[in-house]
Amino acid sequence: MPTIKEIAKASGVSVATVSNIINEKGKVSEETRIRVQKIIEEMNYTPNSVAKNLKTKNSRCIGVIAEDMTVFALPDIIDGITEYCEKEDYQILLVNLRLYKKFEDTYYRSDRYGDIVQREIQKLVAKQVEGIIYVAAHERLINVFPEQLPVPMVVAYGYTSHRGIPSVMVSDEQGARELVKYLISMGHRRIGVIAGKKYSMHTRSRLEGYQRALFEGNVLYDPDLVVYGDWERESGYRNTDYLIEKNVTAIFCMNDFMAGGAYDRLDERKLKVGRDIAVAGYDNREMAGYEKPPLTTMGLPLHDIGYRASEIILDMLKKEEKNTEEADIYYVDCKPYIRQSVNQLKTEKKEGV
Amino acid sequence: MPTIKEIAKASGVSVATVSNIINEKGKVSEETRIRVQKIIEEMNYTPNSVAKNLKTKNSRCIGVIAEDMTVFALPDIIDGITEYCEKEDYQILLVNLRLYKKFEDTYYRSDRYGDIVQREIQKLVAKQVEGIIYVAAHERLINVFPEQLPVPMVVAYGYTSHRGIPSVMVSDEQGARELVKYLISMGHRRIGVIAGKKYSMHTRSRLEGYQRALFEGNVLYDPDLVVYGDWERESGYRNTDYLIEKNVTAIFCMNDFMAGGAYDRLDERKLKVGRDIAVAGYDNREMAGYEKPPLTTMGLPLHDIGYRASEIILDMLKKEEKNTEEADIYYVDCKPYIRQSVNQLKTEKKEGV
DNA sequence: TTGTATGCGTTATCAT
DNA sequence: ATGATAACGCATACAA
């Protein structure tokens, strides 16, 4: 690995001139520029980013802290981050907390967890990253960040009450609303809901979307048509009977797994999904397309969340880190995947309230 | 962010002393050590890794080039990499090539692809990474690396003929062998195969494993029982009839998707999987556990591949980068997931050759 | 247009 | 045991 000094010597100029050429500062004669350029090629010289970084104080690098790489949402979010960063010529220092693997499902209650995060932030800052994106494994309130942060930060797929840290989240309310409006447009009025865990953010927002769609469709909201599962397939299976007895013509499941469970039960009861009864899911997990019939569902804008998060953080960088008091939450819209699990309702006889 | 100089001034010692304390060089009196240590705490000082790196030439950082983060195998492989790196206190600079998104399925034939890889390697080296792990999106021969590499490299989930670059791959042969031995142990003798694309590495190795299991089980290998699909679900569906006509009692599909297709066709023909006929898959994709009945399949050791790859590269680093002429291929074993799709064969009547 | 000199924050060498 | 200082590779202010 040659250094700028060696290039200078080899081409008989000073290091300043070489530096000016590399960084296209002008004020160099065309003649020497070409000559030095050639030497640079020949010796296969690349400037040492570390030295450059030490001097200029910009590393063109951001830190990404992922709660757990192997959780389904993360790869797409990180993919979105990398796409925008590549455009802007930023590199990524990745930290994988492996929270699920270390603490199982309850990591966010662990005492150790906050310390771990702070230590990793410390290390990232020591490496001179210009900003940090924290990527949560599922949406929730995250308050493990130190009071004084030396670099801008944004949280993706979660939010924080820490002032000065923007958040980027799924617009669950919009997604559920759009999906339920679709069900209504297909003639359904009695739409049962198999919700997620009662106090999950996703559950609450999706339920609001459901209610709003009903309102806009002039359909009475019947609380008895909402039943709570726990996101697992089995809970979809378990809650289906209840809704059938309530004479629903469609079931909106708050994730694809529970929709799969509903399929199972419906199948046992000889009710054909997409003909005798409509089913919709949420998340657009891989298996949704393989169900029989393929499941209509709402896709999470994971890639876009990552993309948006990096836009925001690079914007903060450009603004010289001033007036970043806009601790906003940005919502990114979901996109529906219309498949074969929702039938057009023809008869009106089951429509009574 | 205070510097070492400020710490020195604040505690009334020289920077050399502070440095010695930080790096536990000894030759410092207990008294001053404690005093300076306290100041460091108070001022919340962390050494600047960039400056340290410039001076010492070790960044404790490796580069990871992922062909495409969103391909199913990658997150687990990267998770394995991060696990070992965390133990060894190494950080990770991540590059996501996004090859699938940019070039679709044929990226590896693209001219531009090689240049992109070389440019990214260049950038990583400029950042002073100590080594690079290249993670392929699917196993194949990869020869896009520059002749002279300034840092050690290893390829995960693929291999290269470049000398000095070790590879870490799935032991497809072992996996298929073990799975087919299991089928034989369950009494099956006429075991049909729905293979992947004919010239894929995976197909060839898994076929070898199948043949070896047959040999070891004293079962004649009948080439007519092997039919080629294209990894897609539909090709499993399409090839099932042929095997049924050949009177197989079990079908070994070379991936879970094709197994799913076989399920579909079997279902149509009123053959119950796990009772009338056995089906096994490969890869242990998410959907495998949700099939009815849950699919017996062979899990890919993705996490272990990543873990092994980082072990290898950090070993190379320790060896002072000498005699790395061992351009070996390391194979990592697959692990079976026994579920309900394979029945014990009781009657012997269908066993003839 | 080109060269000289200084400093970024750290470690390491050599005095004291 | 502690301190002064050079050096890592680069960018830049200033001099020539």
C-alpha cells in the first residue's frame, strides 16, 4: 500500500500537489495532473481513509445497531439503509446486538440491555461514525439512549421519547384502514378481527385503522367482533369458531400467522376461504403467498423504513446538527398484496347487524 | 469529546502517562493511575479509534461484503459472523451489494459485477479493515477477486479458485445422505427424487449424498427415480405424477418449495403425506414447519458457516498472514428437522426393484 | 502553479 | 515513574 508521500516522490512533486489532484482542488497544471494521475494508477494508490478521517473529521460512515439480524424485519430495513447510503457514498459499521438470542423474548426488560446499547454507541462514536441508526426488532418505545449524544441518532421500527431523536415507523393505522376498506369494497360488512396481543402498539394502531375504515364505510363498529390472539398461528385457529358463530363474512387477522391458523380451522369446518368466507392477513410474510388460496395481506414497508431513516440522518448531518429539536415520528405507508383469499360478497342476506 | 491531551492537562500529567494508563502498560504509580482514571471517568473520555488505528495499524475491524442482504441465507450467515467477531472484539464494516435487486437473477454473469466487487474491496482496504469475508447469495464458483489482495479474505457460502482464499460451504452431500438414510431407516426403498436444476452445485452434491445413502443401505440406485425440477414450487407439483407412477413410497425433494408443490399434487390425488407417502425437503425454510403435515427437512447450517468463516479469517490474522497457501474448502454439516411428513413403511410388498 | 510546514489524536521511543 | 517528542498518512494555510 503506497502512501501519498511515495506517490509524491515517484512523480517528483510535493504531497500537497498530489493531495490537490486527488481531491480535485484545481490550481494544478494540466500537465502535472496527468503525469501524477498516471503514477497513481500505476502504483494502484488509494488514499488511506483513516488518516483522511483523522484530519478532516468526517468518516463518511454511519453506525447501524440492529437488535437482532435474524428477526424477519431487519434484513429489509438494513437493505433500505444501505441503498440510500450507497447513493450518498456512506459506509456502514454494523452492530448486531443478538438480543433475542441472548435474552430470548424479554430482552427489553433486562437491566443489562441498556448498558450494552450504551457501550456499543460509545464504540461507534470512538470509530468516528457521523450518525447512528438504531433498528428495533419490533415496534415499541425504546429509552435506552444516553442523555448526551455526540452524534445524531434516529430509531427505525420503534420510537423513543428522547428529545432530538426522530423515529421512523410503520403506518399500521393506514395499513389496516386500507385493507379493511378493501374488504368493505368487496361487499363485506360483518368483518371479524383476530387481533394481536392486547397492549401491543401494532394491535392498537391496526384496530384504529379498522375502526376508521368502518366509519368511513358507514358500518357500525361492533366490539364483539374483535377477539384477541397472541400473534401465533394457533391463536388464529382457536379464535375462528367464535367469529363464525357471530356470522362474519370476513376475518381480518392482524398477522399472517394467525390468518394461517384461521385457514386451518376454516378448512376443518369445510368453509372454503375466498369463496365461503374472506380472510385477510398482515405483514406479507413469505408463507402468505404459499397458503391455499394465497393470502391477501398488507405488506410492511420495511425497506422504505430503512431508506427513510438514512435520509433523515444524512439530512441531520447536512444541517450541521443544528436545530434538531424536531423529535418527530415519521410514518411510512404499507402496501397491500391482493391475492385470492377475499371473495366478492354477492348476497345481501347475511348483512344484518 | 475530550482528547488524551485534555485528560493529561486536567490531571496534570503528560499524554504518555495517560496513554500508559489506558493501555495498562504498567510503569505507572498506583497513585497517579487512580487519579487519572477518575478524571477519565468524569470527563467521559474514550480514546479515538481512528487516531489509534492510524498509529498502530490495527483497526480491529473486518469487512463483510454481502451479495444481497435480503436473500434468505444471508442474515443467519451474518449473524454467525457477528457472534464470533463480538467474542474477539472485532467490529464489522458491512457492504451490501444488492446484486439481486440491481441485476435480477443473472448478476453473476454481468460484466459490471466484477468491477463493483473490486471497488468495494478497495474502499474496505482504504478503511484499514484487517480482513474481508465475502458472503455469496447462493453457492457457486466465484472468481471476481483481484490477484493481489492486501488483506486476508474468505468466502462464505460459495467457493473460489483464487489461491489463498479459503471457502466455507454447506455439506450438501452429508445432508442429503443423512436425510435419505433416515428415509431408509423408516423402511423406504423406492425413494424418488425431485432434484434442483441439473447443473447446480447443490443438486450435484445432494444427488451424491442420495446415492451414497442408497449404497450404504444396500439399495440399488435406479436413475429413473430421479427427475429434475427448477427449485420452484410448481416444478415439485409437476414432477410428482411421474414418481407416483414409478411406485415410489417416498419423495426426496431437494428444497422445501418443491416439496410444497409435491404436497399440492399429492393432496389432489388424495394421497396423505406422512401416511400414504413420505415426503422430505431441504433447507428448512420458514414455510416447512407450516405445511400440513409439517415437513421433515434438512436445515442449512447458515449461522455456523458465518461463525466458521470469521474463525478462519481471525486465525489468518493471528498467523501474521504467513503461509496462507491453504486455499481449502471447509464444509459445515447440516442438521435434520424430523417432523411428520415421513411415515414408517410397514408393508414390504412394494419393495421390488 | 507548486512547495513547506503544521496538526489531527494516538502510541512508542528515549530521556530524565 | 514520568515527560518530551517523533511518527502514522493526510489536508490545508501560507509562502514562494
